[in-house]
Amino acid sequence: MSADQTFTAAMVQMRTGLLPEPSLEQGTKLIREAVAQGADYVLTPEVSNMMQLNRKALFEHLASEEDDLSLKAYRALAAELKIHLHIGSLALRASPERAVNRSFLIGPDGNVIACYDKIHMFDIDLPDGESYRESANYQPGETAVISDLPWGRIGLTICYDVRFPALYRALAESGASFLTVPSAFTRKTGEAHWHVLLRARAIETGCFVFAAAQGGMHENKRETFGHSLIVAPWGEVLAEGGVEPGVFLATIDPAKVETARKTVPSLQHGRRFSVVDPKAGPEHLHLVRGSA
Ligand SMILES: O=C(O)CNC(=O)[C@H](CS)NC(=O)CCC(=O)C(=O)O
């Protein structure tokens, strides 16, 4: 395998329940289905192991990375199937008081190649009363992560991260050809923003975007948007799910990254610029790292 070879990427769409065991069963079945359809790389959604109602219930079922049964089982599965298995995220115990939302890229030998802790916490209040305080339970990561696959470099992110384009530009500038956004988007924000955000990240970086999603009404009464997506560097949607769990695949040609970037070289046109308010004077000048 080399960077000029095509491969098959699969998005596993899930409807994760309250407990790790049935979620593992659901994930395993879908991953096997993806491999039966020819997948070389499989991505599962954010919190593939469980979606809990409240802090008490969450912490009752959280395991540390060392003890987590899902991670153990998925490592064995990757080795058995000889694939790159990317578990979009697992809710894990980081300390007695804090959880962590951690993504795991597992190699065909069953070893963890890279992991990433979600940086941006989803702390928002929607107009209909739906409210999230991810930071109340989870400790955020502080490091962006890239890793090398046989077909090119991959950047790891999770869900709400997708709203912070500087992260994706940094990953692309660090050599990523593939950006991953395993998610559990709300139905409401997903309807309004999901496709636009993911296609924009692909277009502005010239990367493939892989986004495996949670979908439907969960046991914890949360409704997620679904619509797992694979987006090409030019912005086309190559595969898309609906609301139901399932497997969505596409053939990935890494050469498309270079083609898109040659056509629109915006990634090379990043400039440092300053933002000034001419009326406010020089002390109000902010230097911003950004793209012109
Ligand atoms: O808490 C869990 O059980 C699983 N984690 C999530 O669902 C996370 C944090 S609450 N969801 C998001 O980040 C949604 C982002 C989103 O919907 C948006 O950016 O619009």
C-alpha cells in the first residue's frame, strides 16, 4: 500500500445506548459488515460506547482506558479483521471526578496508533430548552493530533470541534490528507449546519472529511442527526447515511487531495494579517494568525 493507492473508507453510523455491552455488540456487527463490503479503514461515531442521561449514571459506567472493555474488544477486532479501525470516541474515566472524550486510531495489529482528546466542549443552550454542559463532566484536550496511515496522513477531531476551522487548517498544514469528525450532533443544529460545516472544512483544506455519526432517538431520550458523511477534497459528498444505523462506504483516491489543492491553492495562500480599528489607536491592534 502507498500514498498513491486507493482504499475503501467506511463510516459506521450508530445509535448508542445507555450501556457499553450492547453498544459494543452494535458496533462490532456494523464493523464486520463494513469489512464484508471491502472496508480498509472504518470510523465509528463519537461516544461509541455509551450515551448516558446524567453525571451519576455516566460515572457509574465509566471505565479507565486500561480497563475499558470496548477498547480491548475493538483492538482485538482490528487485529482479527486486519484493518485500520478508528473508534470515533469512547467516554472514559480520566480521574475520579473527570471523564474524557477520547478518539482511538487502532492499527491492523491491534495496537493503538494515535489517540486524541476532544478539545472544544459543547456547552450550549438551544432555544427549545435543549441544553448541554459537556465541560461539567469532561476534561478537554489541549493537543491536536495527526498520524500516518498507509494512504496518507490523518487528522483527529471530534464533533463540536468542526466549528473551529483553525484546528482543521493546522492539521492540513501539518500534512493531513484526511480529517475525521466522528459526531453526535443534535438534530436541530445538524439540520441547520452539519453538511455546510463538513463540506467547508473539506473545501478550505483540500482534505477528505470522514464523519461517522450517531443517529435517531437514543435510550437516553436524546435525538441525534445522523447523516454520516464522506466528503471529497473538492467538496462532493461521496457517501451519506440517513437516520438509521448502518454502514456507508466510498472508494478514496488520495490523489484527489493534490488535484483539489492545485486547482485552488488556498492552503498555501495563508497570510498573517492584523485587525485594526483606525479610530481606536495602535493599542487596539490585534495580530491574528489566519488566512487572507
Ligand atoms: O454527551 C454525550 O453523550 C455524547 N457527546 C455529545 O453528544 C457531544 C457533547 S454534548 N455533542 C456535541 O458535541 C454536539 C455538537 C453539535 O451538535 C453542534 O456543534 O451543533
